[in-house]
Amino acid sequence: MSEPLVLGIETSCDETAVGIVTGRKLLANVIASSVDEHARFGGVVPEVASRAHLEAMQPSIERALKESGVKLEDLDGIAVTSGPGLVGALLVGVSAANALALALDKPLYGVNHLASHVAVDLLTHEKEFRPSIALLVSGGHSSILKVNELTSDIESLGQTVDDAAGEAFDKIARLMNLGFPGGPIIDRESRDGDREAIKFPRGLSQPKDMQAQPFDFSFSGLKTAVSRYLVATPDFKRADVAASFQEAVVDVLLLKSIKACVDTGIDSLVIAGGVAANSRLRQLASERCARAGIEVRTPPPALCTDNGAMVAALGSLAISAGRAPSRLGIAAASDTPPTQPLWL
């Protein structure tokens, strides 16, 4: 089977997402976000997210089927994010996928949320996926992965030791009363700012840190530095703070991911996750990777955030690679490691 037709379900956080792909062709990508319901709390509330998933699941599946012109019985498999994520939110998607697989007598593939973000590359680039370094940056995760084969061989090189990059964006936006989610807002604010105006720290980037923890990230010190600056500078320029903070995050993300490419001899870098939509990260990655002789690939912004298409893509790839399906009754696993792309 060269072009498996797969429906993917993603409910790891606050998006109820359903995607349908056939091989590397995207047929539908439906996203029902509950972000507005969380905005007044300044962050995602797990119980609110779970209830929103329950309400949006069936309409999202029906809409994806309608947009793609696909019938349930035509599917070759069902894929679902089984972890990591908010366990209550994951349970909604996993329960729906188990029910569909049982009712349709179709193979079920529980997939890793982090590996799925990398797999979306298959839908946006014509080249075959080759061993790559993946910089995965989102609200909950900041990791550097060595991806030898997407469905079976992923190594974790480093991760954040405290805040994830996206989490840091949210917290700084909250400190400046900019709203939620913070990433897109700070990105917009920074366009009118001077990114060299304030010298904010780059966590774990000193020579001794680069020896001891070359691929790990830390953003808590940066968050504290910005907080102290705001208190000490009542007349601060919002755009300058946003631009300088963003530059500090982007600088260290690329410093470490490019080092991972150089140290492993891999000349391919995939940047994925919600923060991959950041305009400065994309611009600077293009410039620095070009100088280093590294091919850099980023999904279009619409496929950077959580979506069902990436889940379906990894499921389709698993079928093509002859991987065994998951057992029916698969459970949600909120702490699934990135080195486990499929959940059996």
C-alpha cells in the first residue's frame, strides 16, 4: 500500500484537530481551538480544554470527512495522539479513536505528539525525509531530537530544564499585559522594536554550559531578567522589550540546534512546533543555516501549531513502513518520551 488513507486526531492541549491525508497529500485539516476560553485565565485550563474537546470532536470529524470527500469506510487506518499532553484532553481523542477503529475494524496507531510535529514535514516538502536534527519548540516542549527514522528511531539530544520556549513567550506577554497566547503577540510587537536595545541573558550558552549541557535549554533566568527590567524601568518601550526578549530566545534555540547538526554531521534541520511560526526564528534560521551549509525546513505557519494533519501523516508513514498497529483500548500517556514515536 503506497498511499495509505488515514484520519488523524489530535487533542493534546487546547485544539481539537482532525486531519485526513493520503500518503503525503493533505486532504483536510480541521482545527477547533478553545484558546478564547482560556485567554481570561492567562493559560490553558485542563478541565476547560477537556470539555471543549468533547463538544468539538464529532463536528470536527464530520467536517474533515466532508472537506476531503472521504467516507469512514474508505480509511486505511486511524491515528491519534496518545501522548505527551494533558491527560484529560488526550483521553478524549484516544477514546474517540478507539471507538472509530473498533466500529470500522480499522488498524489504530497511537502516535507521539512530538514525532508528529516533525512528520508534518512530509506534507510540505517533496523530498524524501532523511536523517535530520529536529528543533521542536512549542508551549509545552523545547527539544532537540536526532531523527534517524520517523517511525522507529528517534534520539533525544536535549530539552528544556525548566520553561519551554512557548511558555516563556506566554509568561512575558502576561507580564506586559499583552494577552494570550503570547507568541504571536510578542512576534507582532517586536516588529517595531530594537532587538539590540536590551541585553537579556542567553540561558545555558556560556562555554562551560555548552560543554556540560550543549543541547539543553533554560528560559527561567531570561524570564526573571525581563521581569526585573520591567519593574526597574517603568517607562519601558514595549516593542523594544518584546524584540530583545524574542531575540534572546531565538538566538539560543538556533545556537544549540545548529551545533547539534555540526556535531552529528547531519546537514538537515527541521524546525517544528508552535514557536516555529515565529517570523524572527524563521528568518534567522534561514540566514544562519545558509552560512553553515545546513538545509532548514519549517512547515507553513498553519501546520506549526497542533493539528490533526501531522498525526495522520505519521500514521500513514507507519502503515507504509509496515509498523504494527497499536492494540485496541490504547490508553493516554501524558509523559510519553520523544524517543517512542509509536505507542503499541
